[in-house]
Amino acid sequence: MIKQTLFFTTPASLSLKYNQMEIRCKDTEEVITRPIEDVGVVIVENQMVHFTIPLLNALSDNNVAVIFCNAQCMPSTMLMPLESNAIQQEVYRFQIEASLPTKKRIWKDIIEYKIRNQAALLDILGRDGKILKPYYMNVLSGDSDNREGLAAKIYWQQMYGRQFNRNRNGESPNSLLNYGYTILRAAVARALLGSGLFPAFGLFHRNRYNAFPLADDVMEPYRPFVDQVVFQIFVSSPDAYLDKEAKQSLVKVLFTDVKINGQMHPLQVALSITTASLVRTLKDKKENIIYPSFV
């Protein structure tokens, strides 16, 4: 089922009533309701949005990713449930007991899928996607020779020219990429929890200050879908910044149609297919993780 993404940019009071999210707009006093089970992601940008504790608990119980933005309107905090899957303890054991060779094999697949999707996007945009073929065809276990980094340098130059530097604090379109990746990361974390996985147990990312390293691992092949939207925004307006329209376009990435496992699905559904396949891969150590490709 496709879940709704709710985006709050104006003051509102949010509460729980008859298992519905009741939204009271402070400016107009209009009251809107949404069934909790239909909601997948809530993004709170305005600093004057108020929640009741029962609503937050209901959102958590239904595995809704709630994203809070800071005063600069950039996502800064996520609310995630501690329990969201009936076999959570068993899946945690698979994660903890996963051998180093298994993790390296999964990471190899992740990087290969990522570079393949980067190459496909370059082709879609009229760039030279074939230039990345030597990189996704020769990924070693654990990406020991850093094919990801080598391919990324070429990829960004193909996208925006040699002068572009991918930097979190860099000029546009970096801010657009940062925002899109944060929304994607929250959706990935939600899918991981829904599959019983613990986002704090990473495969490759291991920063001690990172609460969701596994989300950072799993999202890698999905990044090009954000890149496509950012490129479209940037081409239409090179001076583009994070206005309301740009943010709405980036949130819609979750509903982009992708091809996964031979079928068409919205990206947010594909995320659940990917995380479920990761559980199977950790369990039997033979299956491969499943990722989407561009339509």
C-alpha cells in the first residue's frame, strides 16, 4: 500500500481522535483528518506545529517516520519506533551474527547497484553513462579498491561539469541534494524498521555518532533517483534554492515509479522489497539483496 507523506509548512495543532490524525490549521481554523494507517512520513518544517503525546505514540506504533526540521528548515531529527516487527529479536540476531565476508559481499552488491543506477541516470540525461561501465563491472568484495569514490568523481563531473564539488556545505545544487537525501534516509530507516532490522547496526558506515548507519548503507543505490529530481530543478533554474516548490518535488521522489524484481512499484514500496531481501540475505547468506533500476 502506498503511504501518504504529510508536509507541514504553516502553524498547526496535531492530535489523535478516533485513530485519526486531526489537523487544526491555526491560520484558518480548518480541521482536516487523516487515517493513521494511511500515513508513512510526516515532515514538520514550521516551528509552530504542536503535537499531542497520544498522536506521537500512535504514529510510532504505525511505523510512521516523523521528521522535524530546524530553524533553517532543514531536516534535523527523526522519530522512530523501538518496536515495529514481530520477529525483531530474530532479525537482530541475523545482523549481529553476520560474518565479515557476508557484509563485504552485500556491500559489493550495494556499490555495484549504485554505480549502475548512476550510469543509467547519465544516459537518461543525455550524458555518457558508458563511462561508468568499467567501475560497476569490477567491484571487488567490500569495494576494497574504492570503485564507489572513483565513479562518483566522474559521475558528478558528467552531471554538472568539472567545476562542481559535491559538498554538504557547498553551493546549489548541494542544498537540494542534502534535503532530498535526508528525506530518502528517513524513508529507508522506516523500511528497515518495518522489516525488523535495527538501523544502528551498519554494514559499512560505522560513525559512532551516526544513529542510522544501516540506512546510510541501504540508501546508496537509491540516491540517483534523488539526483534525477535535483538535476531537473537545477536545469530549469541554476540559481534554484530550497523553496516550497523544490521541497515538494523532492518529497515526491518517494512516489517515483521504479522497476524492481521485474515489476513496477513506487519507490517507497521498493524500499520495503529491498529491506526484506536484506533480511533474507543475512539469514541464509546466499540470496542477493534486491534493488530497483530506472524505468
